[in-house]
Amino acid sequence: MLDETDLVITSQLLSSPETRSGESKQVAVFFSDVADFTKLSEQLSPYDVMYLLNRYFAQVGDIIERNGGFIDNFIGDGLMAIFGIDDQRDAPLRAVNAAIQTVATVDRLKPFFASMYGIDFDIRIGLHYGEAVIGTLGFAGNQRLTAVGDVVNLASRIEAANKDAGTRLLISEALHGQIADKVEVGDFVRVRLRGTCERTSLFEVIRLKPECDAELNARQPRETIRHAGRRWVRAFPEDELQPHERRILDFEDYDIVVVRGTDSYCAFNNACPHLHLPFYERRKPAEVKTLNLPHTESTITSDHGLVCRWHQSCFDLFSGEIRNWAQLQQDGTAPGYEHTGDISKNPARLTVYPCLIQDGYLWIGLD
């Protein structure tokens, strides 16, 4: 017989498609943490620790979601994600792909963190594949979808095994069996994972095999035209973006932000030319807010100015010229970024791109 607690739980589980009462599924579990995080946190201020972690989580969250994964939880400096919740057949491969891309992203972030904080930032990742119970746990107003089972515990222990193995990415034998013909393995180790009695084989994944990488990560080429001596790239149908909305377009070497005004479009490089940090995160504003990033939004003024979220300088969205330096200190440094030097001596313009409407599509002029 149901009591009041049972009734509450039942109503919660039926309230939205994100809640589930419990299903047994074959999933790949992704665990990561920051190497030597205790040492790093002792070197930095609390504010910098939170910024560093959120900057990293914002990047990795995008990678996991693009690969069809579900971010289960952030646990201090650790992250847990699940692949295969919706029975994707290629979940094991996508989990490995996400891990490889995460390692590559950290390698790109390393110079930034080294110059900003003087630290050597790195991570460790462990992946396992097996059966888990997928369901919603928590209490009223604080439920979350999660995985329960040995596959979760073992993934966490595999991640920890990287430290002794001197590796960055290890996967279990069970997961390796699912994707052995699609990845290149650098080495394998035989270890006794914490809480287990027998030794098990773990595999260090280096990369996807070229043919698999090309198929899984292929970019659809954008249509281009020549017009008025310039190469134009087709972005998206004109009516896909409403007035005062924006979109970030992913190019191989950079991102472009497209903003639609009342009667015109503006496009610009998503990187402050002075601090080389993004004006906008890829994630939606509400999601960025939940990550507690210290600076969540650059703003656009009514007269087509872009106010940088990092140092409040304003750029003209049509010419790219700097309209004003708003929050520089007397020595020309941005508050909180003194170590980046006197940026007033670097009057770099914002990189802007012309926009064209033709045949119902928005086109962006790249050169």
C-alpha cells in the first residue's frame, strides 16, 4: 500500500521525460578528475580555482553532449558522464571519442592556464562498459538522472589507476572489446583495482583509427560562393535566427558569433582580441549560469556595440573598432588579469565578418 512518501516519489518519476523509475541498460561510464588538484588549489585563490574548474567543465560539457553523452554529476574536480542512456548502439565508441577530444582540449588549454596561473594543468580519464541501473534519485525538487552499479564504481577506479600507470586515458577490457578494431592502443597494464581481488587489463587509448575518426568526426563542408571578390560561406536559413538572438558557428580554427538585430546581421570572431577569451560560451546562458562561471555574458548595446565580459571594453560590431576602454586600471591591465600585462598597448580591433542574405540564407564573408 502506498504511503505519502511513495505517492510523492511516484508523481515525481512520472512528471517529466527526464525522470525514470529504473531501467537496466548497457552503458559506458566516463570518469575524469584533475591531476594533482590539491596542489593546484593550494597555489591559487578560491576565485581562481572555481574559474579554472568551470572553464574546463564548460569545454568538456560541450564535448560530452556533442558525442551523445549525459553529464551525470560534477564532484569537486571530477566529472561523471554516461553514454548509452537512450540505447545508442555506438555509445562505447562515442564515449572513447569524447575522452580523446577531452584530452586534446586540455592540451589546448594548458598554455592558457600556464600563462594565467603558472600551473601545469592536466586530467585523468577512466572508462568502463557494463550493465547499470538508470533511474532518477533524490527528493522533491532535487532529483537527477543517474547510473547505479558496479560499472560506475569500476570506472572511477580505472580513472584513479592512471596515476600509478603514468597515463591519462585508460579503458577497461570490457569497453576495449566493444571498440578494439576502431582505436589505436599505446599500451596496456595489468592492475588490481581498489576493492577487487583479481588483476584486470586496462588499455591506454591514443586515438581513433583514421578511417573511424573520419567517419565519426567528419565535418559537413559548408557551401561557398564567390561574390564581389570575396568567399562567402552559407551559414543557415534566414528565418532560423530571430531578432536579438545569436548563434555560435563552429569552424575548424575559430568560432564565429552571429547576432541578428532588428533589420541586420552582425558576425564576429568569438574571441576577445586582447585576452583571447571567448565572448560567449557555447553552452546556453541558463546552462552557463549553473556552472557558476565568473563572467557569463558579453552584452550588445542598442547601437551595435559589443561590451566584452572580461574587461568591459566596447567594440563596434560593424567596423570592429574599439569604441572605449571601460575598465582598465592605471597601468593598463584588466582587473583580475594583471598578469596578462598592459593591454592598452595592444589596441587590436575585433575581427568582424560581413553578412549577406541571398536565396533565403545568411552568408558570411570570410576573406
